[in-house]
Amino acid sequence: MSKRCVFLNPQANENRNFHLDYPHSIQDYPLSPLTKNAIPPQNFLGFGQSAEVDIILDGTDSRQLAEIKTDDGKRERHLLYYDGESVTGKVNIKLKKSGKLEHQGIKIEFIGQIELYYDRGNHHDFTSLVKELARPGELVQNTTYNFEFLNVEKPFESYTGTNVRLRYLLRVTIVRRLSDIIKEKDILVHTLSSYPEMNNSIKMEVGIEDCLHIEFEYNKSKYHLRDVIVGKIYFLLVRIKLKHMEIAIIKRESTGTGPHSFIENETIVKYEIMDGAPVRGESIPIRVFLSCYDLTPTMKDINKKFSVKYFLNLVLMDEEDRRYFKQQEITLWRKADKGAKNQSPHVPNHLVSGEGGPKAAEPPRATPTTPETATFEDFQREEADDSGKDDEPSLPPGGDGGQSEKTTAPPATETAPESDENEPLVESSTDPPLPQD
């Protein structure tokens, strides 16, 4: 491609023309900050990048790789690190044909940062370490620098969500007078946690007064990412024509504060667990394998920027297509792989919630397993489409139910605890009318 440039010579009162041959379209080149004209990326009149920088981490062949989702939904694989591990390697600087490179210093940084998508211009750094590789001077040949960040604290897990991204990266900067040469390399961090093997089950009685009473029970309230959710649903009273029931895992991401607060709900998986009308005394088993899905640990108020929570959402539908739901929060945590070396479980505060879990570096302890009376809650009517996507849905408190599993529903004469809100779980001779919209 040829572009004609015209220079005016006022003394000779004539125009001088010459051509510049660019190998690509003029739109392919960046704009000059001074003239706003496109310039080729080669070292033209002393401008442009005159060296290539490469970051090579130690143990690349032996260290585990992990995947993470990018902003555009694709998957990337990076080297995996854990909290407290050292990050070491070398930086290779390869000069181009010019033969030398003047600089005002060379440095490498280890950075942990949070980027909120509504405020992309500002990165919130929670970890920042700097190593000076070279003082101001001149490079006349290809050079290699070794670096090491010993026992680096990595308190949070790498995360890419709908409105936020948490990342760790190494950044090499060659400081120059006009434009710096910068090279970045991402790494992934997984935060390991340690919870007691026994924790409280979730047991709750929900329903519509005089029409429907059911009792659901989940074997745990805290699950690791490769765990299995096991539970049962008992129908204690059925006076409404149900035709469908499903259970879903919902991830709720909360970012920002005040006017810049955003809540995004994402349905990870949805299962149909009943099709057809149930009868009183029927029991529906539940079994969900978590290892099949892209889940992260529960994150509580990460650096006061965002949180990630998970809920089990139970949805019932009657013959008039009215939907009722009840959500129960669960805690997810990452368990160390068997046989993995140099992995010491780390329990940061932001992963621990509720009772029964250790605090920070406190060793695991047993949780109480004394059976308690199931809590009674009303079903919430679902006005929108799926899985209760209201901004502020009411969440039931976690019940501290017993560990024993039932095989049959309670007898017909069993009643709920005496209360103005709880009704005896006994069918009367006269059925009440179906609830109206």
C-alpha cells in the first residue's frame, strides 16, 4: 500500500512529493500521541518497541495447570499456585536488530488486583511486590535476569465473574524516556480450606397453610467442590394439585456498594426431581454431584469489593402453572487433592460462614449434632420466570437438624410445634379451597 505525502516549500514555491510504502493497511497501526496519525509498529525514527520480553516460571514442566474463564467466556490455562508458595523464574530480554537498548531501569512486580467491570479504569491492588532487576543503563546484548518472590501471601482465589475479576500477574517493565516496554504473565491461585468432616445438616419444614406441608433435609450445610449433595423431601400434607418439582444450584454475585451495587444470579444446574402429583407420606430422594460443574468456593466480602454465594433452590409448580420456591444457602470450599505435595490447607476468614467452622488458622473442630425441631417457613410465590431471580429474595435460616435419616414420613397424627403460625399436620375431613392468585 502506498501513501502520498506532500510537503510545502515556501521558499521555492513548489511542492515536493514522495511515497511511504507500508506493508499493511493504515488502520492497522496505532495513532501517534502527538499528531494523531497512524505510525507503523517498527522502530521508526527511534520509536517503537526495540526488545522482546519473555517471563519463564520455574517448574513449568512439573507444576499443575488450571483453567479459568475469561471475560469473553473462553477458557484459559495457567500455572497453579497456592497461598504461601514462592514464585520464582527468569526474565529473558531479546534485543532486536538495532543492537542496543537504553533504559531508565528494569523491574518486575507481583500484583494481585480486583477489577470491577463498571469501573474498568481503576484496578484495586491488594498485593503488590516489586523487585529491581537492573539500574538505569544500556543493554547491548540479550540478557537474562533471575527473580524470586519468597513465600508470597495470596489470600484470595482467582475469580472471573459477571461483573468482577480477581487476578494475579507478573509484570516486567523496562522504563524508557518515551514509552515503557511492558510484559505481563497471569498465574492462577486456588485457596484451600479445611472444614470438619461432620457439620450440621439442613432440615426445614415449609409449606402453604392448610394446603401443603413438606419437609426437606440435606445431609450437610458445607460441601467441598467435589462433594455430593444428598437429601430427601417428605410430603406431610398435600391438598394442592402439584405436577412438577425441581431443584437448582444458584450462584449469586454481589459487587460494589451504594449506587454502584450490582447483584447477578446465575443458575448453575437445574434438575427435575418430581413429575406428577405426589401423595401424603411420599418421600423424594435428592442426589447432586458437584464435581460436574464449574463452581468456586464461597467468597465473603472479598477486600470489601464483592461476594459470591451459593443457594439450593427448591421450586414447586401446580396445575395452574403457579410456582413456589424456597432457597437455602450452602457453603462451598476447596479441598486439597489427594497425593498433592506442598499444599498446606489455608483457611482465610472470607471463606468461613455460620457456626461449626474453624476461624482462620484454628484447627478443625467437631460441630454439634443434637437433633432440633425443624423450622417452619412459608413458600414464596414466584412472580417472575426462573428460580427466584428477585433482587432481594427472602432466605430461610439454616436449621440445625439431626443427622439421622428418615425412611418414612411422620405419621398422620404428628403435629408441628405449638405456635400461632404452625398448623397441625393432620388432614381435616373438609378440604380448604385452593389458594387464589
